[in-house]
Amino acid sequence: MVFNKETHDVIVIGGGLIGCSIALRLAQQKIRVSVFDQGKPGAEASSAGAGMIAPQGETTQPDPFYELCAASRDLYADFVAEIEELSGRKVGLRREGTLMAALDETQRHGLQKIHEAQTKAGLKVERLSPEEARKRSPQLSSQIREALFIPEDYWIDNVRLMEALEQACLRAGVSFYPHAKVTRLITSNGEVESVESCAEPSSVPFHHAAGQFVLAAGAWSGKIASTLGISLPVKPCRGQMMEFEGATDFPFVLRAAHHYLVPRSGGRVIAGSTMEYAGFEKAVTGEGLRSILKGAVRIAPMVKELRFRAAWSGLRPDTEDHLPILGYGEITNLVFATGHFRNGILLTPITAQLISELILQGSASRPMEIYSPARFHLSRSRVPSHIEQQRKNHHRDHRQQKIE
Ligand SMILES: Cc1cc2nc3c(=O)[nH]c(=O)nc-3n(C[C@H](O)[C@H](O)[C@H](O)COP(=O)(O)OP(=O)(O)OC[C@H]3O[C@@H](n4cnc5c(N)ncnc54)[C@H](O)[C@@H]3O)c2cc1C
């Protein structure tokens, strides 16, 4: 791989879990890596998420995507131990398992299918009667019809993980450029030559050159790719969350359909979520909160007695086929690491491993074809002429500003 030793070797665009974990792996190999983020690194989906590390709960039947998720889960314990050691901060991976409950006949049918398919595939999954389930988790509603216990679906406090990962990156020598929005990628001879970044919309843009670029800007990745004339099919899927405090004895994650309760330290529990395609608006809405609360109380009626602590929303980076986009496209020095949708926290360790292998060795240790950006036939369209003109004007203005 060719790196640009005069400036940055690698520029990572996006300082969420995905961008930072890749940056860490590269810095550990003595690569000079810089992370650009339009805000505070880690403040978007990576902190907004619930922290479930749940390959089995996210699938009915094991398929290649499940294999990727399970491989990442299997890396998690070592990954967290490493981040804890590098950062000097406690993160804590919780490995007590996950309970999936059925609250009606449709859900019960769904759980039966999961149990059948996963047992056949040799995965660990226990079928529980309502009585057995309530014995393990007394908070569960008396209305549950049946439950599955999945001992190898874990969870983590992703806010703590993100903070520790950023610290680990700093100690490994990663340079951070917070509040540096990448406004476009600039190419020369068919390769990306530099990023243009601005602290504020009206401020003077800076150009930063590098040998390699990683696009890890989560739900915003499509906007950045469009500056190259590439229409990357990544769109934001909003998820709202609520946090309560005063809970005791939540022994593990409780799920029913798309609702869940995830324990956090200090008697906190978070409840999620919604799946909304509402553009880039990160609103918390009355309807969103109503549906989360209703779902949470159906799983565990005692939630309505808990003290409300906070509510927020985040944007999952969704793709057309809901699979991540990993690897090089047409441009030989631009690697994509985005589109992790509902599973970016789970997929962090494996993404960091595979993308750093691709950059450092030119190939990855697992087949990645199904995640290739090429599956979307992303040929670079001609940049629309008005954008080309804006770019020329912008470039001219920028040069004038520099001369003045
Ligand atoms: C409510 C909710 C619940 C979730 N629950 C789970 C879960 O339980 N388990 C799980 O595995 N996953 C979960 N997810 C999904 C997971 O959070 C995401 O897939 C993951 O965080 C994506 O990480 P990322 O680093 O790609 O994106 P982000 O964390 O969004 O990071 C992208 C970064 O790019 C930066 N950026 C954007 N544009 C620019 C630009 N122009 N210039 C510079 N920087 C830019 C942003 O500021 C941001 O910091 C959940 C998500 C949500 C919203």
C-alpha cells in the first residue's frame, strides 16, 4: 500500500465506534492515522445505541451475515480487555445472556421458528415456559406465553466503550480532528488526494492529504460519497431511546419483538426503540416515547414505577439490503466501512480487523464479497455540472482567501 508520509498516512472520516476502532488497529501498526469528525467523536449512533451484542437475537436462521456477527461477538471479550488495558478505563462486557419473550401468538410462533432453526444449527438456545422465564427474571410480565434464553447474546455499555476506545486511540497515537466536517473528497488521477474540511459552514476550508482514506461516517456516508459523484445507498434510520433509573435486579437483556430493556450500571435500564425513516432529523417525539414505553411496560410492568432519566435518538446507517458496506470500491485508496445499521456495536471488532487487514495487507482474513460496495454497481456518475461549477468557484474563493 502506498501511504503519504508527508502528511497523514490514513485519514478516517467519522469518529464513531467503526472509525475509531479501525484507526486504533492502524495506529498499532505504526501508521499515522487521523480521525476527522464533524462533531464530538462518538456522539452519534455509537453512543445512542443500546449496546446489545446479539447475533442470535438478530436472526432466525444462521446465514453468512450471522457468521460475521458471531465472529465479532467471539472477538468481543478480548477486544474489551484490550481497550480497558490501553485506556486504563473499565468498560465491562456483560455475558449473562438475553431473554426473548413472546407476548402474543405471533411472537410465540416467531420464537418457535428461531428455536427450531438455531437448535438445528447447533447454537445454544433454551426454550422456557412462562413460569421458568419468570423465575429467572421476576420483572417479566405475567402475560408472556413463552421465552427463549440465549446465553451467548451479550451486552455492553457502549457509551463507556466509546469513551475508552477514544482514549485508547489517543494513547496509540491517533490524531483527532473534532468539529472538522469533511465537506468533500478531492481526487487526482482517479484516486482521492485529500479531504476538504471546515470547522463551520462559513469558515475557511482546509485540505488534508493522505495516502489512504476510510469512509466511516455512519448515516452520513452517502453525503460524503456524493461529493465524488458516487451514490452510496446509505440512509438514516432513526431510533429513539429512553433511560430509567431505580431498577434493581435486571439480570439480563429482555426482548420482545422490536422492544427491549437493557440493564446499565447503577440501577439504570434503557428501553428501545423505534425504526423511523425521517431523514437526518434526530428528534425525540411523543409518539416515539409512547410506543417505547408501551413496549417496555408490556415486557416488564414494573418499568412504569421507575424514574425517567433521559431520552434521545440516534441515526442507524441503513443500506438497501441492510448489510454493511465493507471494502474498496472503484477508487483504489478509498475503503468503505459503513452501513452497519442495527449491528454496528456488535460488528465493531470484526470490522476493525477486516478493514485494517485490507489496508495493511491488501486482503482480508474472511470473505467479504457480499459486503462489497461493488454490489450496488457504484460506478461514478458524472458530477452534475452545477456542483462542478460550485467546486470551481469554491476553489477559486479559497485560493483568493489564502492569497489575501
Ligand atoms: C437507537 C439505536 C439502538 C442501537 N442499538 C444497537 C445495538 O444494541 N447493538 C448494535 O450492535 N448496534 C446498535 N445500533 C446501531 C449502531 O449504533 C450503529 O450501527 C453504529 O454505532 C454505527 O457506528 P458508526 O461509527 O458507523 O456511526 P456513528 O457512530 O454514527 O459515527 C459516524 C461519525 O461520522 C461523523 N460524520 C458524519 N458526517 C461527517 C462529515 N461530513 N465529516 C466528518 N465526520 C462526519 C459523525 O459525526 C459521527 O460521529 C443502534 C443504533 C441506534 C440509533
